[in-house]
Amino acid sequence: MIKKALALFAVLFLFSGPASAGFDGYVEVTNNTGYDIYYLYVSHAKSDSWEEDVLDDDILPNGHTVRVNLRNAKSSIFDIRAKDEDGDTYTIWDLDVARHDVVFTLDDMD
């Protein structure tokens, strides 16, 4: 009886792990604004606040791309905001990063 209970627990444990792990992936962000990007924020969609700047002390020069790794996220839907050298912001809302990357242009300016 104990062996059957342990076997059942082991099977349930194996099948419950990956489903609750969340989204692991990345999004590539390309800067085609004509300006250097100094701040880049990637937050879960519908979050009440922006996460920390993923560029840290780096900048994203015009014409360059950066890969942002996302681990154990609730889903693959994110809001992404960039802030350039002049303080202008560019925001993409509700992006499924499992299907799309980001290319910021002047058309995305807030």
C-alpha cells in the first residue's frame, strides 16, 4: 500500500513540475529610433510598475539589438518600454515574446 502511494506521488510530482515552471525564453529588442536607448524595461503585462532597467549601465545604440532573457515568468505576455538619450519613451503593450521580438522606431514614441 505504501509503495503504491509513493509511486502515485512520484508520478504526480513528475507531471506537475513543468506545468508550474512558467515561461522561460527571451525577447530580442532592436533600436531603430535614430537615438541611443539608455533604459529598457521589460515587465509582465498588466503589472502595476516597471521592472528594473535590463540594460543596467549599458546603452543600446541605434541600429543594435540586445537579447533579454526571461526566466520563470508567469506568461510570455510582456510590456516593454525604452527611454532614449533625450528622455523620450517608446512603449509596446501586451507583446507575446514567445512569438514576436521588438523593433523600436520613432513610430513607437509615446
